[in-house]
Amino acid sequence: MTAFDRAFALLKMPYHGTNLERAKKIMREGLKPMAHDVVFSSDDYGDALEYAASRSGIEPGDHNTPAVIHIAEDTPNEVELFDKPYRTYDKTIDPKHLSMYWQQDPKDFKRDGEFMMDYLRRRDELMDREEERWRSMENESDDRL
């Protein structure tokens, strides 16, 4: 396999976002099914990165630094529950199929030019405002609902 082949393989492999504390355990014990008895991953690195940030807490310097784990393309036990870019696995993924791809202090990383923590705060504020708006409409008659 050439260097190009290896680099291209990295681009199409799935990613699992988590926090560094969990990532270290995963790299020792494997990636175990939890929610819905499956392991979730994404072919979209940005999605995995966003999930890692959400699993890491908001405060910079938090011990839950975001981390992204790379899952080998030939990993067994993949089950099709969702359309791409999401992948699911119904059994523990052995550490030999995993590699630590990225880890960084949350205050230092960006997605689409915006610091991730700013994005997450902005997203959470928007969701809170929308929930408040919908709750205020509960008692109003609306034919569209």
C-alpha cells in the first residue's frame, strides 16, 4: 500500500467522537456498544468533532478534553441501522481496529472558522429560546399544529 493509498483510506474511515478520558479507556478496552446496544460513528469528521465537543463539557482546561477516534474501514460487526454518513456496530470494536486521531483543549479548536465552544453556546442558547417560544405557544390556538 502506497502513502497515497493510506492517506485516502484515512479520509473514508469512520470516526467516533468522545472525550479524552473515555477515549483512553476505549483504546485499552475497545469501543463498547452503549446507547441502543450499538456503537455509533460517522464518516463525517466534522460531525464526530462536534459530538466530541458536546461530550467534553464547555469549560477550557476541563479534564474532558475532546477526542476523536478513527475506526478502521475493515472493522467487523457493522450493522446498517442508518444511512451514511452514520455507521453502527453491534459488538465491541477491538482496540486493534482503533487509533487516536485527534485531541485538543476545547478553547483552541474551530469548526467552519468559529471556535467550537462559541458554536455550542450559541446553539444551546438558540435551542433554549426556541423551547421557550414553543412553550409560550402551548396555550394559543394554532391551526398549523
